[in-house]
Amino acid sequence: MKNVKKLHFSLLLVLVHVCFAQADYAPFFYDNGPYSSNGNLALFSLSEDTPVGTQIYALNGTDPEGQEVRYGLSFEPGAKEYFRVEPKSGNITLVEQLDREILDSIEVLVSITDGRSKVTEKVTVFVMDANDERPVFKNLPSFLDVPENSESGSSIYKVLAVDRDTGSGGSITFYLQTNGQSSKFAIDRHSGVLRIKPGETLDYERSTTHFITVVAKDGGGNYNGKEQVMSSSATLTINVIDTQDTPPSFVGTPYFGYVYEVSIPGSEIFTVFAKDGDLGMPKPIHYSLENGTDGVFSINKTSGVISLLTYPIYLKRDIFNMKVKASEVSPEGNLMDYGVTTVVIRVVDLNNHPPTFYGENGPQNMFEMTMYEHPPEGEIIRGLKITVNDSDQGSNAKFNLRLVGPGRMLRVVPQTVLNEAQVTILVEDSAAMDYEKFHFLTFKLLAVEMDTPERFSATADIVIHLLDTNDNAPKFSSVYYIARIPENSPGNSNVVSVTATDPDSGFWGEVKYSIYGSGADLFLIHSASGIIYTQPWASLDAEVKSKYNFYVKAEDADGKYSLAEVFVTVLDLNDHPPEFNENFLEKTMIIGALVKIEAQDDDAEGPNNVIEYSIMKTDPENIFDINADTGEIKLKSYIKSMDIVQNITKQNDCTWSVVVQAQDRGSPSFSTTTVVKIDITEATQLRGPLASFFVQSRDKPLHILAMIAGVISLMVVVTVSISTIMFMRNKKSNRILPHRRIRRRNKPPVTFKFPNPGEKLLIQEPEVMVGDNISCSNCNIARGHSLPPNHNMNVVTGHHWSPNHNVSMVSGRHWPPPPPPPNAPALPPLLLGGRPGDRQWVVPTVLGTVAQIKPKRNRNRPVDSVNAALVSELKIRLDQRRLANCF
């Protein structure tokens, strides 16, 4: 029974378990495909340049019962873990850097669980390529040997390179980096085949090595979101291999050799040297003489040494031009390419004697003398007797002379010598030969052969001791000296010390001082020390004269001198107190006006002569103010009328006595006081400065009289000046022109006929010369003119008159009528039967002016009776005819 119960209980548990198991389903992932960013990660692809830490995917799944799921991610044992998942959200994060070139796919185990059931799937994540790899050369850098005779355009090398990237990032193109320089090579962009450029050839003799930089560049691709092109470079070194294509060449041409007088047979004259032009594989050189030897020279066929076969005395020529041939020798001993050059051999005298200097006693290399400084330029230095000689012959005895020393003081002649010459030294720069700069001069006399290989030379020392002359004047340390000395300084006071130096030596360098000039009367100078001091009796006063200037002279023993100017300023001391013109001053003050007092200080300059004014005492006080700078005294501002003044004082005269002090600003300060009596009054009706003057001078009548007299004098002067000017102007305008003398002619009398107005005036009988003067009834007329009566006219023959006008006419011209002039007052009528002498009419010259002249008594000049009679007779006749025509 008991076993049965146990069996029933077991069956019941199994039944319950089966029921629950049938109700629990496993969770599962969503399969959203490879291009989705969530799901089960199957076939998901990821770029290798994705940064570490990026969230790349989200696992997404569900549980049929709706239970909360958790996600998991794992890798195969031993595999690198590239991702990490957040269990709750399923977000997958990249934790290791990807590299497609190392691993292009990653196996990942992803799982999902609801706590009871767990589902695991194995998925593959593909790593996509990014352009992160550079091309890599397989056969570079490298060295390549290329023969120099390789044909133009031929291929010489194939460059290989790979790029592990895929797509365009893995494609490679090639090019050469030339850096702007021309190259003899070119490369195919795609195949990498390197060729010699068409038209270019290699030359071993010009360049044995070429360095080529090859650049491999990929096609570009995306990297980190940007387009990137990557490249690599490598160097290919091309060694050019020499081939047999260049003949031998001589080194050091042109060739010159010499045969000397002491040479013997077998002497080596010259050695030639040639080398194979193909430097890569040089071959031995064989030397030979072609022509021009005359059988007196030979050459070593391997060394190229040319030797003499006979004595020089047997040589028939002085110059030999020989042709030397250099040939390449093949390994078989055959002569191949060759080169030819010319060797010039000259037969010369042996240069075995250098130049030599000689003095009076034989060979000598030291010459010494003494002379005064500054000799005349161009002068020959006669104390030097030098001869130079070279015992060789021809060009071996030709040499140059040169003098080396300080500056260009001396010059040597001759400069070119053949065999022997007398050496002459000339002075070229006299000023530079100065004793004060050089006590002695040392020169090198050089003799150097000109055209010899040995260039033999000789030297001699020339030492010249200079003697001093008086060639310098004393020179002051300054062109002017400024000194200051207080006034009232006692006599013999030092003022300033001047200094002058003379670079000459001995007694020529001793300086003596003296002073002169208009300002030097009060001063003396010590002739040796140059100290300037005042005269013993001198009294300096800045108020009398504060500035002195004079000249100081520095003179040497020969009278050479220089001058400097001395400026002495006498410093003012405050030694004068201010002074008023009077100790007691009287002033009249108008209310509202100023009263000015003034003191003088005889000191020369400020602040000693700057005066300050102040009121020391007044009774009553507090009435006046004074300007401390100008000395102007005025009433206090509240005093504006006489009533206020009379309220202040009980006196009727309104007069104050004010004690004023004038004090200078010197140190120590001096002061002076004065009493100013001020009479206060009101303003009068007069205005301006004249009223002020009268008021202030009312107690000084002499001042008023002097002013009135001055005004009257000024008015008289002005009046006289104006009258004089008017008189001179009137005198110029009324000037009487000179008259021509009337000459009596033996001709019939002149007949005048006065017609009616408007008709012409006819003159009968004697012809009157143009320019003759005729007087008639206030008219100046000439023959053939019409004359209106009672008009003044100047008439010339051949003119027509315009009536009632004053006109000046010239013969033969017709003038338009001028505008009428202003009316002149009429003349009084002429009385019938009047005497001829009642009026005198003057006939001026032609174009003259008519002027009425009052009769004057000629007291001093005697009367010419004949002329007077003629004039009177002519006037009488003219008057009679005029009167006859009028009546």
C-alpha cells in the first residue's frame, strides 16, 4: 500500500513537470539581413578603418512568452576578441582595431537567453577594405648595370610593386620623380617597364652613374571618411658600363719643354702623359714621335719621357715643334685608337743668376739715410746710390723693380730692367712723410724676374730717418671757450684756461699765448700756461656790461699761430636795491581807475631786477589793493562812489598817505619804501584818456600847458604841410610855357577879315610860316582857318574850326567835333578907342597854350627897345584891324 502511494506521487510530479515544460518556449533572434544594423549579426560587414569604441551593431531578439532576454557574445577559443556586447541592450562595441589585410572575416558566437533557455548562433562578420596600405616595391631599391652603348628606347628594367588593398586602392601606377631636372629615362605607368628615352644615349665619359627615383601610387580610396591616395618611392641606381668608343687623350696640354745650356745627351727634357678615353676599362698607352725632332730627341714608348740625344751646341734651331702620338694597345698587342698632340721645346739660356743690388762698395742689401720731413714731390732722393744687376742673358736678365712700404710715399724708377740699371727713388707723397707720424721709414726694394720659370728675386732694405721741421701751427683744444665770472670779482681773478698744442718737436713745439680784441681790455693771459685772468684794476659790473668776447692767439717760435674765441659772461649779483623816482609821490585817483607807481632796479637780470610791490601801511586800512607785479593801485571793489569814501574818512579832502614797498627777488633781497599821497575824486564829464590826464594833472598846471602847446604845434605843422603840397600842385598846373621870339620880316602887312559866325576866316597877304605866332582878339590862328569870335584856339594851317570850342589842330587833319566844354566866364567887352597897351595878348608857338599875363615891372633886367617896339607895333596893327572888322 505504501509503495502504491509513492508511485502515485511520482507520477503526479512527472505530470506537473511535463505541463510546465510544454508551456516554456526558447527565445530567438530576428534575422533582418546583412544590411541591417540590428538582428543576429549574421553576414554583417564592417570597414577596417572603423575607430575603436564605435557602436557597430545591436543584437535584437525576443522571447515567445515575453520574458526579458539577455544577450551574449563570444569567440572561438584562442581567437582575438574584437567586439563586446551590452547584455541588456544588445549594443555591440568595437574594442580592437581591425585590419583586413590580416583578417578579413571574424567568427562570432552570439546568444540570447530568457533565463531558462539559451540560444546560441555562430555568425560571420566580414571586414571590408579601406585604403590604408601603401604600395610596396618588390625589386627596389636595386642596382642596375647598363652598357653605355645601349640603344635609345630600349627596355632596361621592370619595376614590380604590390598594394594589399582591394579595388582602386590596390591598383598601381608608376612614374619617375625628376625634381625639375631632365632625365634620360622613362617608365611605363602601368607595366613599370623602365626604358632609355628615345633620342637619349648613355655616355660613360660624361656620367658613370644615374640615380632614378621611382614612385608607385595607388588609385585612391576611402579612409576614415575621406578620399586618400597613397604612394611609395624607391631609388634605382644605374651604373653605366664603359665600352670601347673613345681614343686616348693627353693630360695637361699644351706642352712646353726647355733645353738649357748645361744639358747633356740623355737628359730628360719633358714628359707627356695620355690616358684612355674609355675610363671604365682603360688600356695601356703606347707613345711615339711623329715628326719635328730632327733626330735629336727620343721618347720612351711606355712612360712618355722625351730625352735629348746630343749636346745643345749642336742644335740647329731654338724652337722645336714635335708631334707626339699616343695609341691604345689591345690585349693582343695591336695598336688601336690614338691621339696626337704638339710638344714645343725651346732652347734657352740657363737662368742661374738672380738679380743683385750693389752699393758704392759692392753687393749690399741695406741702405740708410737721413732727410728732412716733407721733401718736395717729384724730388730725387740723392742720398741713396743703388745699382741692380742680373748676369744672365736675354729674357733671363729681365726683371721688375718694386718698392714696398707704408703708403705710396716713394716711387722707384725704372720699373723694368734688362741686365743692369741705376735705381732712382722719387718722392710721390710729400704730406705723408711726416715726422710727427713716423720718425723713420722702412721700405723693401724688390727685384723679381719677369719671364723665367724660376722667378729669381732679390730684396734690399731702405731705411730713411726723418728730421723734424716747423710744419705745424699750434691748435687749440676748442674753437671757442665759454667762461662765467661773478661781477664784483677782485682783480687778478682767474676766468678760464685755454690749451693749445703744437706737435712739432723742440722749441718749435713751444706755445705762447696772447689775447686781443675789443673785449680784451679788462683781461690778461699768462703767456705760457694760457690762464686768462682779470686786470688788477678791473671792476666787472653786469649792469654796465655783461658780455665780453675776444680772441686768444697761440703762436709758436716761427710765428705760426691759430685763434680761438673766448666768450665771458659776467654773472649778475643782487647788488642794487629797487629805487623810486621820488621818495614822496602824489597821485590823483578817479573812482574805478588805477594809479600806477614804478620803481627801478639797476641789476642786470632776473630775478635780481624783478620787483614785487606791496602796501606796508595806510590809514585807515583795507582801502587799497596793489598789483604785486605792475605796481597798479586801485580801491577795494566795494568802494564805488565818493559817498563811501567820505563815510570811511571824516576828512573833507579825501586824501590818503600810503606807504608802498618795492622788493626785488634776488638773494639776498633788497627793498625800498616810498610814501604815495593819493587824492580820490569822482569822474568828470570828460571821457577817455584826455579826461583822465586833466584830472590827474589838475595840481600840475605846467603839464596841462605843455600838452596844449604840443597840440597847437602839431596843428600848425599839419596846416603848413597841406598848404605847401597844394601850392606845389598849383604851381605845376599853372606853369607858363616859353614863348618864341617874334621876328620882324620885310613883308606886306597881314590883313584879317572877320566874317560872320560859321564862315571861314581869311587871311590875305603875307604868308605866315607854320608855327609863327599871331595875336588877335583872344585867338591863336593860322592861315586858312575859320575863327569864331571870342574864342581861344590854337590853329595850324589847313584845319577847319568848330565854333564855340577850344581845339588844338595839326596841319592837314580833319577832327570830329569834340564834346562841348564847360562854359567859361565871358571877358569884358573891349572899349572902342581903347589904348593898345590896355591889354597884352601873347601868341604862343604852334600847339602852345594861350595864357594871359599881367604886366610886370621889370626892375632889374634892361629892356630891349628894338624888340619892344616891334611887338608894340604888331599889336597895334592887329587891334586896329580887329576893331575895324567888328564895326
